[in-house]
Amino acid sequence: MPYPDIRPRRLRRNAAVRRLVAETRVMPSDLVVPMFVKEGLTEPRPVASMPGVVQHSRESLRKAAVEAVQAGVGGIMLFGVPERRDATGSGGIAPDGILNLAIRDVVSEVGDATVVMSDLCLDEFTSHGHCGLLTPGGEVDNDATLAAYAEMAVAQAAAGVGVVGPSGMMDGQVGVVRRALDAAGHQDVAVLAYAVKYASAFFGPFRDAVESALDGDRRTYQQDPANLRESLREVALDVAEGADMVMVKPALPYLDVVAAVRAAVDVPVAAYQVSGEYAMVEAAAANGWVDRERVMLETLTSIRRAGAQIILTYWAVEAAGLLREGY
Ligand code: PBG
């Protein structure tokens, strides 16, 4: 009797057979690229802790959006960095606030060749750096914040955004945003809920990218990394409140959560490969310790395999290029 009679290696013999039996594929259209635009810049400015990522000027953002479309990415997620901040984050709501201007710029440049999305949160716009309004005692005031999110959503929709991404982890945020959009005649604007967002140290470099002033942490509203069942509860609430898509964030340290969310709901599931995940790989690769492109694509494949059909990643445009070449 020949032994072994079952040989899984037959299906790994060469690239052609491996490609034929691959269970997971990442397509450029699965990827969404986050982009930062800073008010008052005339030239793009590098983000030190995120090599390859910049704060765009309005002009360079337009060009980058066109390049992203040419690369075939599925979407662009916009973040604004204002010149001035105040206690209520008014720059996030003003029609001529930097994020709303950027939405108009990008939509006029790319139309619906890709999905234009916007972060719906106050932390980039508040002087204290929290995602919401504060009570006189300094607590994050859930319900006052909801009213601000409702206004912000309508302002973003009026600027032409296709998808808003409420990311502040306030209770009831999806429902209040959905109702405000509908009441203002924006029934067609979709909600990508950051349903599961952990109080993560992996957001570190993002603070650099948006020059956040946060002193303290977000543990009274973002979730405890120890919890999984709580995530399923958050997702169920967001779907019930009208979320069209739900997101888990960060991605790689939370693949069990991605898989559980995928199994629990029928709406599209996204995962956000956040700034710290990106920075770790870039730093290791810069030292010659890992193969940058292989690690990049391995992480994206893993996130996809866990069940995310949409991946937000700072590598989106480059990865789309590699994937098209059949890397
Ligand atoms: C909130 C927001 C954050 C990120 C995306 N949206 C920061 C936070 O909640 O602390 C982090 C993204 C990243 O780290 O890449 N506006």
C-alpha cells in the first residue's frame, strides 16, 4: 500500500493550482482608502508615524481621489483636519468646514466612479479631542452629542457624500443619523456603522494624522478589548437602528470578532485596518525585518478570510495595484 494515500500537497504544487483552489480572494474593489485633508495646506504634508500617508491639501486630495479611482478601489473614506477647533466641534458641521468642502471636491472630481464616504465624528474638530460634547463636569454627553451628529450627517449628505460613517460610539447614533438624513430628504445616503470599535492603542498614529488634542482616553464610549458578546449586541442595535453596513475596528487583533459578526448578521461587514496596524508593518519592513508587500497582502487576505467583505486600509491604492498585477 502506498503511504500516505492522501496528499494535500498536490494542490500546492505550483502557482496555477494554488490560484485555482484559493478560497479567499481580495479584489481592488473590496478596499477602501482613508484619506486626510487639512485645512489651509497648499502642499501635502507627510504623517511621520504613517510612512506613505499624507495630510492632503484640497488640491492634492482631488488628484489622489482620481488615482484611487484609476486603481479600482471600492471607496474613499474622508477625514478632515481643521485649522481651528472649539469645544463643540463646530467645524465638523459648518457647510464650509474642511471635511464638507473635501466631500464636495471629491464628489465633483470622481462622481460615482467610487463610493465616497465620510467619517462622522467630532474628535477631529473638538478642542478637547473627545468624540462628543462634554458636560460641564467633563463627561462625554451622549444625547447632546447625538444632536450634533444628526446635524453633521445632514451637512455631509448636503455636500454629496454617498455613505456616512458614524464612528463616535455614542448610544443611539445610527438611529438618530438615519432619522435626520431621512427627514432632510437624504434617504439614499447609506450608513456604514462603526458598530464595533474598541478603545484601542492601535489608533495611536491616527492621532498624529489628525493632530488630535486628546488628553485622556475613550474608554467610557469605545469598547473594552476583552469583550466579544458586547460587540454582537452593538451590531444588533446598529442593524435595528438602520445601519446598512457594519464595521469592526481595529481588524487584525480582532479577527474573531469579525468572524462572529459575519455569522450574526446579513448586512455587509467591513473591517478597518487601523493606523497602528499599518505603522507596525511599515516600521518592521523599514528595518528589513519582514517582506512589506507579502505581509501587506497576507493581512488583507486574513481579514477577508475572517469574513470582512470590505476592508479599510491605508494600503488600498498600492495593494489594488499589486492585486491587479496578480501578485
Ligand atoms: C474617529 C476615528 C478614529 C479612527 C477612525 N475614526 C480615532 C478614534 O476613534 O480614536 C482611527 C483610525 C485609525 O487609527 O487608523 N474619528
